[in-house]
Amino acid sequence: MTFTYKLRKPAAPAEANPVVFLLHGMGSNEQDMLALGEELSDRFYVFSLRGHLPHPPGYAYFTVEEFGKPHHDVFADAMERLTEFIEDSLNKHPIDPEHV
């Protein structure tokens, strides 16, 4: 259950660093959110994730029945995937779990 993502590591990493996970909106991709994390990249790990579902012209994390009403099973799957990605990231990088 992996995601395509862009990662910016801190310029001067510490033993335990804060982290930010950036998630784009429907029809976008991981490139769209990177500018938001630029000012944080000196201290923070910044992950910008791409949704795993195609949603032209880009991607999405879940689908919707109608505005404001996601498909429950698809949304629950996305939450599980994101939780697993975050937990894996905390184990693979020197990230402070108290500063997510």
C-alpha cells in the first residue's frame, strides 16, 4: 500500500524531526502541494503524497457519491492506506512521533 510521493528532508536533520504530510485535492497530484512545504523544509520532513486513484486530470484519495458525501468503503480504504504510510514513514526516518 504505497503512494507516489515527493519528500523534502530537513537541511540539518536532528535525531527526531517534525513532519508534515501534504495531501492534494481531487484531480491534482503531489506536485501541487510542494510549495506549501518549502518554508518548513529546513527543520521538517515534508511528504507530498499523490492520491492512489486516477481522477482526471490528476488523482484522488477517495471517490464521492455527491458533493460532501464520499463512498464510505473507498474513504475507509484511503484512511487505512494513509495511516499505514504515515506509520511506515515514522519507522523509516528520524521523525518525532509527537510532532506529526
